[in-house]
Amino acid sequence: MARYLSRADLSRIAGKYIDQYYTRFGISKDAPEPIDPERLASAVLGLNVKMLPLCSDGSVLGLTVFQRCGFTVTLGDGTKLVEIFMPKDVVIDSALAADGSTGCRNFTIAHEAAHQILADLFPNDYGKAVKCRGHIAYRERNGKASWEEWQADTLAAELLIRIERRNPNWPHEIKKRKSIRLCPQTGCTSAGMST
């Protein structure tokens, strides 16, 4: 069972990793820049981001690996691919490599990185399931998103979007314009960003 973390808790966690990202890449907090989730995952978190076909129907966009495990993918033509994944691998469906999928790809990378962050920070909460299976399939339960998925979604959003709203001295309209400009990159709608 995942630890209870509020949106504020997840925002603080995101801030810690954003600070590490900014320090690593020499970015000033006074002139924040958008986070490149692949650079965050690889350079700050030490994850290996891979692009492979995960499923033919698009129901699996990404997965996070905590222990060595095998994964079989059946392609549309019936060809089977068997991949061996290692701890700290983050696998993103190769269908998201298309230029029109930038926002979805970025969010998926940030989402999978969020699972890794939470497992690293709270190994007693997340680690128990990992030790049993080597990977965790966070799915809907009774038609509702799991708590783990909500936390990963919220942390991913904080990592990707919060950057433009971090400086409280920025006038609201500047924050709004910069956030809306990020919509294609983050996979958000302008309506959602303008609130």
C-alpha cells in the first residue's frame, strides 16, 4: 500500500528534484526553464529511458522496472520481442516517438520517473510489492485510478508544469502566457493551464 501523500507533499518533493535539475544544468531559479523529463530521468535520477513497442493497442504507454525482469511484446504482424529489463529502466512505448506525441511522451516519462522517485523515497511502502514481483503494475481498482497512479500523475505534473509558476513575483498574466505556451510540451490543455 502506498504512503498517503497530499498534493502539497508531492509539490515539495517535485521542488527538491527541480532544484537538483537546475543545479545540475546551471539554471537560475530567477529565470526558470521547463524541465526536459528525459534529462531529469537520466542525469538527475540515474534512470535508463528506453523506447520500445510495449503493446499493439496503446493501453500501456510506459513502465518502470525495479528488479531484473523479462517482458514479451507481440507486434502487429505476430512477431514476438523478448526484452530483459534491469533496475532503473524506464520503458516508453515507441509509438510516442512521433513528433505529434511530444506532450504525451514527456508526461509518460515524468510519470514513470515519479514512480521511481516515490519508490526511492519510501522503500518500505513501495518496496514490499517490488520485492515480490520485480515490477509493479499500477492499475485501476474497481474502475478508479489507483492511489499510486494518482500520486505519480500528480508528481509528474508538478515536475513538468510547476516550473513556470515557481516565482511568486511574476505577474499572473506572465505566468499564464508561459504556462499556455508549454501546453504542447507537457500534454496539458490550455483550459487546464489557465486556472
